[in-house]
Amino acid sequence: MDTIRISPELDAVRRRRAELRESLDALEEALAGPSPEREAEWSELVRCVLIEVSDDFAAHIAVTEGADGLHQEILSSAPRLGHAVQILTDEHAQITTEIAELTALCQPPVTPTEAAVIRDLGTRLLGRIVRHRQRGADLVYEAYAYDLGGGD
């Protein structure tokens, strides 16, 4: 049976992927919590979780886009995947901006209408990051025939 050698870059991405998944689960839970008549507490919880998501997403970017990151490794071994790498890199900037903007919206005071907007935008952000993770897993599979796993 052949065993796949997992590079340090790929292993770092796998670990960061698991950490990001935990942050996303916490964000989903925070967004799902009740906000009526407790917008201040609710939005503060969402803001704190978004800071965690932001940190974990920044770490994800570091291990993928860094000089010795996974994207460079993929481009070296599978240059045909350059377009897919570029799409993921572009998404990093867009998602980072969305996280920062949503975090800023959570600053008090938050009205019931603003809470509804935060919940909507947060739910869209979750979907966007989930799709990004799927594309990243597909990229790794195309490059290495290695499944990162969906629920690490």
C-alpha cells in the first residue's frame, strides 16, 4: 500500500483548517443566539468570535500564501493549478475585508435592525468561508490526491 508523504506545509494547513473550523462553529452558534432585547450582549459575543475567526483566517493565509507556504509548494509541483491558486489568494483578501467590516458593525450600540443585518452578513460570510475551504480542499486533492477532510 502506498503512503502519501505529507509535507510540513500541508500538515500546517491541515492544523489551521481544524482551528478555523472550530472558529466557524463558534460564529455559527453566536449568530444563532437570541438577540431581541439583548443586542448589546449578543453583538459583543459575535464581535469576540469574529476576532477569533479573523486570527484563525490570518493564520490560514500565512500558511498558504507565505514564502514557504502551501501555494508555493503547489505552484512548484503543479504549475497547471496556478489559476486555482490565484482564485484562492484573491478570496483571502475579500474574506479578510468582510470579516473586518462585520466586526466593525458589531460595535455598540447595535439596534434590532442592525442585529438583523449582522446576522444576515455573518451567515453569508460563513457560507463564503465554507465554499473557500471546499475549493482549497479540492486544490490540495488535485495537487496531491490527498483529502484534507471536512471536519478535522
